[in-house]
Amino acid sequence: MTTETLTALPRKLVSAIHARHNDDGTIPVTQDVASLTTLIANVVLVGQPGGTEPWVLVDAGMPYTADKIESAANRRFGRPPAAIVLTHGHFDHVGALRTLADRWNVPVYVHRLEVPYVTGRSSYPPPDPTVGGGMMARLSPLFPRGPYDVSRHVRELPGDGSVPHMPGWRWVFTPGHSPGHVALFRDADRTLIAGDAFVTTRQESAMAAATQYARVNRPPAYWTLDWSQARESVERLLALDPAAAITGHGLPMEGDKLKRGLERLVRDFEQEMPRKGRYVQKSVYADERGVIFVPPPVSDPFPKVLGAIALTAGAALIAAKLARRDD
């Protein structure tokens, strides 16, 4: 069965989308699309399992997960992909990229505005821990931000919107979370690979990221660099009326829950945004060369508060030891 024939069939969403896994560890979404979780970030395998046609890996997950991704791919397809396509180049989407691209010797396709971050030319701006939401946001300054360099594999996505080796799919420009972020969409069955344009968990919260409670949410706030663009990108994806979506974080979602969630996110986007933050009032400016302008940091009382707590606790411990000595 060809990919063209497959996409023309009536949609066959698997009920196991709600978290039953295939034998290869993936979560099925359609007959030829499955999600694989690497710690806290998802990759997507696109292609007919066991067939002979090319398949594609979308994103490359967290660091040190290359073996997990390759194992799932081997069980599902029995051969390397024709290409890797990136929604963007943040560390949790390119963690296994160099290893897999070298092992498989395949091209890596990315939007032209994202090229600097995967060819060693530019680091991403610092994440913003002041946006609130939980421990993941607080830990974000520790996250790697590049630059990453897989230059010999990198190719720009075609300007006509097509996606190499993915017939029937097109890329949709969805900047905001990163300068060259893209989503992938298949019109035949309205399947969406959203990257981090929106996610289905509260990624700033370590608890939400661990429990994977499914709810349509804003892009991860600590690394969203332009909130005006981010809103426009969500509006653009809602207009596609996706029937099912795989996001960069959280479980796949489909049907009315997805539609209502996207509608709510667009309607209440200003309320969903952080109240304050480094990139809330002023945005990062970037072009084909990489990052050009980064707003200055905003005041963050948390380190001082944490330091004061540590000093108080230390003083109390010393006082207790002295009291015991006097006794």
C-alpha cells in the first residue's frame, strides 16, 4: 500500500492514543504515525511499519536517548530513516541528533531561520527562569543552549512548503518558541506534528511533565522568545482544524478535546502568558545569522530568597550545635 493510498483512506485513529503503547514502545496515532517519549520530550516516527517505503524521524529527543530511538525504529521499520526533520533545535529536540545522523548518515532538514543553531553559528538566548510555573522553569538556566553542529547533515526545508520523503505533508511556519520553529501537517487526515508551538502538558512544572496530564497548553514559557509570534502560530494551527496532534511534550490528543483546547488557548492566550519575564515585554530578534538582540534579564528575587533561606538554615544549625556543646 502506498503512502498516497494510505492517506486517502478514512481516518483510523487508534483508541490506544490515550496511552497504550505498541510493542516497539511507541504510541500509535494513525496507521503510519507514532510518538515515542524520550524522558520528557517526544519524537515522531512517520512511515508505514514493516513496509519498504522511506520513513522519517521528526525531532531527535533528549540527550543520551539515541539507543532507545534506534531500537524503536529498528523494531518498527527494520531500517534507517530517509531523513530527520526538526521542528526546532532546542536541546530536548536534538539531544540524540548527532549520534543518529552519523549512525544513519542521513540528511537533517530544518527551517532556514533555525539553521544557525544546528551548524555551530549561534547559541539560543538564555532560558528565562522568572516566568513561573514550576521547577522546570527554575532549572532552565542549567539547560544546554548550544550551539550544536551537525553541519554536514543539515539541509534547509524546501521553500515551497513540502517535506522531503513525506509525501502529502507540508511544513507550517510557527515561530515564537524559537525563531525558525515549524509544525508539520497532513491535509488528507488532518494530522498535526506541532513541536512546541503548543504542548499537551504544563511543561514548566516537573510534576505535570512527569504525570503527563493531558491538556492543551502554551509553548514551554521559559524558552519562548516572542510571545506575539507564539500566539499567531497557535492561531495558524487552530485554523488548520487538526483531527489529532502530537506535541513535543505530553501525550497525543485528538478530536473534540484537541479542538476545544486549542480554541481555549487562542481565546485566553493573554491570560495563559506569563505575567512577567525577560521575553514578555521585549522579544528576541534573530535572523539567518542567528541571535542579534536579547533583552536584558529581569529582576529575579528567587536566588536571593533561596540564599537567605540557606543562610538562615545554616545559622540555625550552627546555633543548635553550639547549644549542644554548652550542654
